[in-house]
Amino acid sequence: MIHPGRTVILISIRLALGGVFSIAAEPQGPSSQNAAPVRIGSKLSTDSVILAEIATQLARSAGAPADHLRQLGGSEVLFKALLRGDIDLYPEYTGTLIEELLHDPGIQTDSQIRAALSGQGIGMTGPLGFSNNYAIGMGAERAETLHIATLSDLRARPELKFGFSNEFMDRHDGWPLLRSRYGLPQTSVRGLDHDLAYRALADGSIDATDLYSADAEIAYYHLRVLTDDLHVFPQYRAVYLYRLNLAVKWPAVAAAMEKMAGQIDESRMISMSEQAKLERIPEATVAAHFLQSALAISGYGRVSGFWRTLGRRTVEHLYLVCISLAAAIVVAVPLGVISARIPVLGRFILGGVAAIYTIPSLALLAFMIPLMGIGARPAIVALFLYSLLPIVRNTHAGLRAISPAIRESAQVLGLPPRVRLIRIELPMASASILSGIQTSAVINVGTATLGALIGAGGYGEPILTGIRLDSTGLILSGAIPAALLALLVQGLFELLERFLVPRGLRLKTESVR
């Protein structure tokens, strides 16, 4: 009789306990509440990352522990995170507040914006000194050839191909407003990443895209900014939004944010964007240089070394993978057993986990944000749900593949159902179950990179930054470790199979292969 210590139950308990211990040992990454840090968010754009980094270093100079949750998404995501208390502070633009976030056509002035925000527990600093307005740009030579200088001129060119950032495509003050007010006839309009749009514009894949007036790429790619002759776009003056209770918890931080009003003019913002995007200077260093020159603050812009950064990202990535996988094992193995023993119920279970698996990973993360906010928790839940199908399906298949003669023999011996399951059926299905767990683990390692989109950290963080900065090196610094980790996980499970799966079953499985 096969020893129960080699059953799949042992696999589940060991891995699940490993996940629990990792929860206890891990200091919860950047979302930790242990030291009650000031949590500062930023959008996917370079200007937002720089402004958030300036705020982070200002907060530290004021004596507060501060975490920068980078590249969390668009305005809606950041604003809702601020309302929920997931973050304490982030940079925003007045035009976005008026047109997209407050949803009140009567709000126009700064005092009206502040009044509306204060009712939601949010404060707003004075304008930082520059505007980053929406605009539409074309390659200068292309625009000159077609005699296009204003947005109204686009009406005569229905054949033009537009490529707008995904956020601009959906925003009320974006493409829908532009198309309606100017009566634009173009039908070849598609959404893509804002930073990729510049490259598409340069290689002729598209003819026009949306710009931010403070973008460094305008001069770099020799673009012509088309005149908004109907004055459709409002002024997007930069400000910081913060939770009003920040002034209670960290009054020095709130005061430092207010002192930023008028400190950054347009030329300085463009210069900082150029340093980050074109000269590849880390945003933390760019922010430190600004604070030193503008406010005589120094010593808070240190950039971690490569190995230290890699170690941090590895811990964050393993944290996401181990906890979600451990939880999936604990839930999925019993579901697989139920599916095998009760076929009618099994069809619903298998259908349900299969339906979850068909949901695109980005959509699943988006569903998690309203329920759980941002950070590691929603990413772990999404990864847990994605991990269920391979384990449930393989557990079900392994148990159903056991010969009826073996089941009957165990029954004749008088073994109770629970004993038959633990001592006979699960050990015989262990190779199949372990294969499902291995598949889930490898998939999890890759999918966990998307957690960076909601502030969960990990290897996805440099990938997102590399896409934004058009840096292949940064992309590879996240992609290569993720690939190596997936290979390591696969090798680890092959070793586990030798230890946990009885030799006779391994030989049988290898002969089938």
C-alpha cells in the first residue's frame, strides 16, 4: 500500500503552508501599513511619474516615510484609489478634473474645483506652474505637404489614419468631443499605447496622434502641434490632489505640497521629461536635481543598485505567485475531487473555472480594482482565479483515469471512502495533479507581471517603464528574470515529482510520454 506521506494532500499542505509562512514573513511590499507611509501614486505618463517622484522625495524630506506606487493607470483609476484611501496623493490636471472626474458642468474655476473635492475629503494644491494640454500632432513634413495647420484642416482629409492613446479614445474630453465639435470624417481610428503612438507616427503607420503639450517627444520627433482653432480642449494645469486627512497625519507633508505651487514652469517640465525619456536619467534622479535647484533639498533621490532592485522585484514577484498558487492548490484540489466523484456537479465546476480562464487578464485585474483597490491583494486574487483551471481539470482527469478494478478492490477490502481517497486514489492521481499545479505555477509567473499595472510591483514594473521610455534594456530587465523564474519553477516541480510521486507511477507516466 502506498504510504500516505506521498499523497497529493501532502503536496497541498506543504505548498499552502509555504504560502502562509511567506505572508507572515513578507513585509507586504509597498502597500504595507506597518509604518503608515504616505502613499503617492502616478499615472503611466512620464510627467506624472516625475511629479510623483518629486512629491515622494518632498514627503521624505518632511520626515515622513513615503512610497511611490508607479504607473497605476489612468485618471479614473488614480482618482478612485485616492477616494478609497489606497493612495494619499497624486498629480492631476485641472482640465481632467473638470471634464472627466467631477462630472459637473457647472464647475469651471479653481475655487469651484476645491469645493467639489473637499466634499469628498480631497484637497488640491495651487497650480504647479505649467499646463500639459491635450493636442493633436502630425509629423511636420507630412503636415506641411498636406497643408494642415489647424484641427479644422483635418476635415478635408478623411483618408488620414489616426492612432490615439486608449484613454484619449474613451475620455469625454478626448476623441468623442474632438470628432463631434470639429465634424471629423476619419474612420481609420485605433487605440494604442501613448508612447508607442510616437513610434507609429515616426514610421508612418499613423498620420496623427494625441499629444501632451509638455511631451519631450514633440521636438524629438519633429512634430507639428495642430492649432485648436475652435478651442475645444480646456486648460490642463498641473496640481497635486491629496486626502485631507494627510494634513492631520503628516501636516509637514501637506505644507510641502502646497509650497510647490508655481515652482515648475513649462520649460522646466519639458526639460525634466527630456532627461527621463531621451537621456535615460532615472526619474528619481531627475526629481532630486529639480528639488536641489529649486528648493535646495538634497539627499532623497538615491537610486538603488541593479542587484538590490532585482532582489526587491524578485521578492515582490514571488510574493504574488506563491500566495496565489498556495490558495489555488487548497481550493482547486478539493474541487477536482468533487468534480470526479459527483459528475453532475463536476460539469458546473469545470465549466465555471473554464469560464474564469477565458476572461482576459487585464479585464480581470480591472474587475478587481473596484472591489479591492490597488496593490498586491487584487493581483493575488486575480492570479488565484487564473490558477484554478489547470489544477481542477488535472485532479478530475487523474481521478477519473483510475481503473474501476482498483476502486472495486479497495472497496472489497472494506476501506471507507475517505481512506480510499487518501491512501489509494489521490496517490495514483498525484502525477496528473502535480502536472496541473506546475502548469498553473508557470502561467502565474508570466501573468504576475501585469500586477505592476495596479501597484503590485514585481518584474512587470521595469517592463512598463521600458515601454514608456522606449528602452529595450529596461523591458529585458523584467522579461528575462520572469522567463528564468518560470524555467526555475518548472525544474523545481520536476524535482518535486521525483520525491512526491511513487516511482511506479512515474515510470508509467514516462512510458506514456
